[in-house]
Amino acid sequence: LPRSMGSGESKVGSSAQSMEVTTVPTSPIAGQKPGTSGLRQKTKTFMSEHYLENFVQSTLDALVAEGVPVKGGTLVISGDGRYHNKTAIQIIIKMAAAAGVGRVWCGDHGLLSTPAMSAVIRTRSRGLAGMAPFGGFILSASHNPGGIDEDFGIKYNCENGGPAPEKVTNLIYTNTTTIKEYKLCCGLPEIDLSAPGSYTLGGGAFRVDVFDCVEDHMGLLQQVFDFGAIKALFAREDFSFVYDGMHGVQGPYAKKIFVDEFGAPASSLMNCEPKEDFGGPASASHGHADPNLTHAVELVARMGLNKEGREIETTSEPPVFGAAADGDADRNMIMGSRFFCSPSDSLAVIVANASCIPYFAAGLKGCARSMPTSCALDRVAEQLGIPYFEVPTGWKFFGNLMDSGTDAFPGKPVYTPFICGEESFGTGGDHVREKDGMFAVLAWLQILAAENPDPAKPIVGVGDVTKKHWEKYGRNYYARYDYEGVDKPAAEKMMAAMVEAQPALIGTTVDGMKIAKADMFEYHDPVDGSVSKNQGVRFIFESGSRFVFRLSGTGVAGATIRMYLEEYAAPDADLTKHAFDVVKPIADIALKISKLTEYTGRTEPSVVT
């Protein structure tokens, strides 16, 4: 096959022999248990013999066992562009062919953001019989650093475009513990991913389509938002904009939407060239494509703040609006001139103003947040009179609520149109089944367009909208401390000790604050009836303030302890304080009760957001 093909071209493989299946003996590799975000390990681990192949074969076998129509079906394979992405795609294509898959779809250059993968699975077949994908492999470790010495990951998404449910991931893991062989079509040539094109192989038995990685996701977002109104906002002389792609997969999407569609100058885009190492150690973010105050260094400084969200002197006036994405573009950070909008506040503001977004114009039927996310959303939902839910961390829990009342869960209440989010910079709606960084940015731009109908009046920015929101609903002061790379057994002992101590602590007063409730969060899914236990240690004070501890599964080396801190201030209280200052006394209590320093040796968090 030729190495380069133009858009719309098609080539037919002449040799049916290329479809010969090779069976490779293997044995189980320990530790291939997928978490809430799939399987993540060091890149070199994924590059080691049999590692990727074992996991992919275990997944394909699990799907067949579950009755998924793998043979003759359509499978999507793409990733965030990190190191080993392109090589892994070629391997999975050969394994898909050996499993009898009929068609494979790939974004050009092997790129698809995580929300775009969901959009492709849900919409690209456009109703054509037999063409809808049965699922897709996303090659990403999300916001973790990329590169040969950094992290790689793989996640399987189902036919609804969302992460595989626990039933499937458990079966995948079981298969990894018993696997004896995997299969692939070694004779297949490598597919040129550099441009859109179609490849028909094995006398028509197998086909690979490479398509524009942006078109499906952007087309879906055009159905959700009023692009014309947002374009008019960009046309205002007093509106300025900056977007940081952090050298992740979002670059092509940012160029087509912000520059080509809205008319933003190309200079408004920062770090929007995808790189295999997300810029690497030499970059300002040190290759850590995580959109927060600590890692999005260039954007934060440009917006007039430091890593604590405090104002700094700038040589020029910061832009009116700033935003960033992580490596696979499912996360977002929203900023205004000298103003940081926390993810929890961002979610609450979007829900409160959702009626200005065409897709939600008739009103929301439901909303949800992860348990550690601040309760700001709850106050909005209560005033709007719409159902709201508190779920464990992990987007799959939102997916069930979005699919309630559909063919997947008939007879259950319908909660769509639906908006949800997490404090970990994830926001989304029911247009896809993943968090969607671009969705959040466009939602804010739509709100700003609605708040600025008259170009003759001063521009209303992110800070203005958020402060007006606080004046109506009050403010949930909030912060999260991350302790990364902690010894996992030590972290687990700390969590277990806290749970054991909880019953005796209820009703006691610590540093002037009385503990009203303390438990390990447990979620009873109202849609599928499942129960998810051990989802986070909670301490709730009589005042409504709280702190939460969780062990995160998104890291590769050691464990990450996340400590969440929250204090509510009513609309008539002082809403102008810095969040980190307000929650510091709660942090002191949390550290005292958890004995974190004693268990881990850590005296300072790695990141505060």
C-alpha cells in the first residue's frame, strides 16, 4: 500500500494472504486490572513483549463472551498522540482483523480526543445499518505525562460511547489472569494514518477508514451550541481570548473551532501542536498536560495569576477569557482576567445558565456531580427544581443516568437533557458519554455571548458571571490537596485507620468544629441497582463544611492521596476571600484526624487546586 493517500482515496490490498491469522503463545502478566480510566502503566511496560497484546486480546475475548457483535462489526481505534500511540494502533488493527472485525475507523494521525471518540462511536455511522461501532479503544493516559520514560494507557469504550461498565472490565481482568495466546494478522501492511483515506484488504474481508479527527465531534457540538452567537462575541473589539492545548490532542480541534469557525487569531492558541511528550521536561508544564493552576503555568501567568490563584503584576492586560485542555482533551480549566473559576463553580454556573444553550433551551431534566465535587451544584438544582445526583468518581456512573429510560434501561426515569461534572476539571453533557473539555469551554462562551448582547456596553467576563452567581446562591469555598507518588500500603493503612476511627469521632469537636457525620461513601445506582462501596472517606461538620479523602487510581507510580476541603458561605456572607485561605483550618483538622504526615512522611501536598 502507498505511504500517503489524499482525502477520499481508496486502495485495495491485492493479497488475501495478508489476512492469515498468526497465533502467538503467551502467559498472564500481573497487574493488568483496568481502573476507572482504563489500564495505565509506564510506556516501556506497554512496549514490553506481549503486554499490550495480552490486554487487547483479553478485551476482545470478553466482548465475544458478552455477546458483542465483534465479527463483521466496526471498531474505532485512536488516541491522544502520546509516545507509542501510532505503533499501538497498528498492533491493535492487526489483532482486530484476526478477531474478525469487519471495519476499523481511525482519526487522522491516529488522533481522537476522548470526547471525540465517544462522538464517533455514537454518531459517525449516521444511522447506516450495520455500520455503528460496537466500541472503541482509546490510547491515552489522560493528563499523565507522555514520552518513552513516562506513561501510556488504554481504555475500552462500549457501543454507547462511554467507558466499559464494571461487569466488562472485571471480565477483561479475569481474562488477563488466564490468557494463553493472542491472535493477529501479521501479514497486514501498516496503515498510513497521516491523511484521510480508505484501505480495503484481504479481498474485501477487512477495511480501515482514516478520517478527519475533528469533524464528528465538531459537528455534534454545532448541534448543541449557537456557533453564530459565539462568533459574534469573538468579533467584539473588547473581547480577547487565549487557549492552551498543552501540546495534547486538542490542538487540531482548537484550530478548527476557535480560529477557523470563530475567527480568533492564530496567536491566541498556545501549545496547540500535539507532541508525543506533551512538550517534555523542558516545557513550562514539564510535559504534564494537566489543566490546573500548578501545571498550566503559561496560561495562568498570562491570565494574571500565580499557581495559588492570586493576582500578579502583568506587562499587559490579561485576556477576557482563557481556557486549557489536558492530554486527551476531556478536562478543562476556565479562567477570566485575573480570575480562576474552580471546576465545581464552573459546573454550577453552567447548569444555572443552561437555558442560553440551544440544546438545553427547553430545560434540564437532571444533573449530577461526583461526591468530592463541591455542593454548589446542589443549591442550583434545588432552586431550579430538577433532580440531582451525587455519584462516585468515574464518568461511567454519569453514563447510567444519561442512559436511564433508553433501550439500555427501559422503564426508568429520563434525566436527559443532562449536565454533569467533577472537581477534577471534568464537565460534560449527554451529547456524548465522556467528559468533554471543549463542551465546557463552548458552554462558557455561550454564556458570555448571552451576557453581552450589546457591543456598546462594557464586556461581562468570567469573574463577573461567577460573582453574580455567588450573590444568588452563595459560595462554596473549595480546594483539593494532592499527595502524589505516596507509598500505597501506607496510604491504605491511613484510609483504614480513618474509617475505623469514624464512629467514635461523630459528635466530637475538633478545633472548634463539631463532626455531625462521618462515613465511607457508598453509592446505590438508581438506574441499574448496583452498589459501589469504598468510594471515599467523608467527614461532615455541623456547619455543613466537610473534608473528604480518596485514593486515586489515575497515577502509575505509587498512590495519590486526594484531600478535598469545602466551606459554604451564604449570599450575605463575605464572598471575596481567597478559597485556599478559607479552607486552611479545615485542612489542619483533616491532617490531624488522618495523621497523613505520620503515615506517609509528607508535609506538603504535591499540587493544590
